[in-house]
Amino acid sequence: MTTRQPAEPADLARRAALVGTLGYLIASVLWGMNLPLSAALLQHFDPFWVSPLRYAVATVLLGGLLVASRGVRQLRSPIPLWRIAVLSLCVASFLVLYNLGLYRTHPMTVAALSAGSPVYVAVVSRLMTGARLERGFWGATALTLVGAGIAVQGRARAGGGVGGGDDDDAATGMVQFLQGGELLVVLAICSWTAYSILAQRWFAPETPQLRRTYLTTIGALPWLLLFWVGARASGLVGPPNLQPAAGPVLQLLVAAVFCTALATVAWNTGVNRLGIQTGGLWQNMVPVFAVLISLLFFGVQPLPEQLIGGAVVLAGVLYMQWQRARSARAEAAPPPR
């Protein structure tokens, strides 16, 4: 009879890196798919109404998967309900702040602000955990910012916005870049970062990511409905669409299942294995995958600047992963005699 040898630290580190990278990759691809899907959905649903619809579908899916794989007792929260409420508020706040930011800000500005995700993540992580920046962080951040800037500038030139045309076009571009929602977009990213950190801190390490995601998804529903009631009462949105056509319903189901439910499970897996700072870099891959998916399935032709910028962003993410692998090998190496 042979005894099973415990895994070496280097093997565990490589396995964690592989699983975490796969989680971030899946989340980035699905969130990239979410961009064209959301644009289509917002032609039929207002931003405040579509969020609770998506989260209702995601709750049913995640709950069913959790019961089938772990049992009905897993639907109960292993942590105090007030912590679930705080986590869920962070999720709901992200959705509301981001939607309001899109409502008040030009899309080019949102793309540019999103490129700063690694910086926002690093600041929030530093404030909440006191964690030091990982090796290679600033080099990777510089690459992702440059790549995102190339893509955004190319789109702005093609659209007659910032950085191109005559003085009137430049003035128009400045107005597009400063419309009052910029801070809301940054706060939205910070809110999602806070959720990611607290979810890993408050849940026990053995708590499955599926269970964590289900609890915060169902917990976000009351907050989202409350925000929708406030938007409706204030006249910000009109009556909800209660009789959508078959096409929008199918798009809603796809977005809820893949882009909301499964993408969040994958994201939480990445945060658990690789940390939130690496996740901030992977967030910059979302526009890259959005361009590719739009090209393949929606017939949208990407600009050369978008392709070049996406390649530079990918280089930044890979650089961070390479530095992490080097650090893991150095820590696992035996000390010199």
C-alpha cells in the first residue's frame, strides 16, 4: 500500500495560479460578452429595472446549483446576516453607481476611467487590508493604462471626439469627458473591490465560492428593488417593461446566467487564488474581449488602435503573472547552504 505524498509548496502555488488565472479569464470573457448584451438589453429595459431582473434569474440558477451539488442546508448563511447585507449592498451599489455613471458620462470617459482599475483596486486594498503592492504591479499597471489609452484614443478619433478634428471638435470632446458621472464610475469600481475583499475576509476559507456568490446575489435583490423604487419615485425612470418580446427575454436569460451568475463565481475564485490586485489588471481585459465578441457575433469591426491597445493590455496582465510566478519559484526554492 502506497501513501500519498503531500503536495509541494511549489506545486500548490502553480495549481492556485492556474485555477485563479482560469477564473479571471472566464470572468473577463463573460463580462466582455456582457457589454454588447447590455447595450442590446438597455434598448428594452431601463438600467434600474434590468438589474433586479438579472439578479432574480441568477439567484434561481445559483440556488439550484448549490442545492444540487451541496444540499439544501448550504442555502443558509454561515456568517451573520448583517455581513451578508453589507456585501450585498456593495454589489448593488456597484450596479447603481455604474449605471448612473454611464447615464451622466460619455462612454469614452467610462472606458478611460475603467483603465485605471488597477490603481483603484490597489488604493482600496491598501486602505482595507494594509497589503503591500505585489512585485511588478506598477510595471503591469503602466502597460495596461497605455494599452487602454491607445484603444480609447483611437475610438475617440474615429468618433470625432477627443484628440482629433478642429477646435470645436476638441471642445466637444472635453465636454464629453467631463459630464459629472466620472466620480460615480470610480466609486462603482471601488465598491466592487470592497465586496471582493470582504467576501474573502468574512467567509471561512472552506466556504465554496458558489455558496458565497449565491448569498450575496440573493441579498442584493432587496437593495436593487429599493434603488429602483427610488428611481421610479423620483422620475428618473419610467414604468418598467413588463411585456418584453421573446428576443430581449432570451438576451436577459443569457446575460443573467453567464454574465451575472457564472462570471461572479469565476471572479471570486480568481480573487481567492490570486488576490484582488491581479484582478484589477484582468478587469482591463474586459473591453478587449468585448471588441472580439462584438466582431465575431455582432458584426462590429474593431479599429486598429483597439487591437493594438488590447495587445498592450494583455502584455501588462501577462507581465504581472510572470512576476508572480518568479516570486513563487523564489519562495519555494531551498535556501543556499
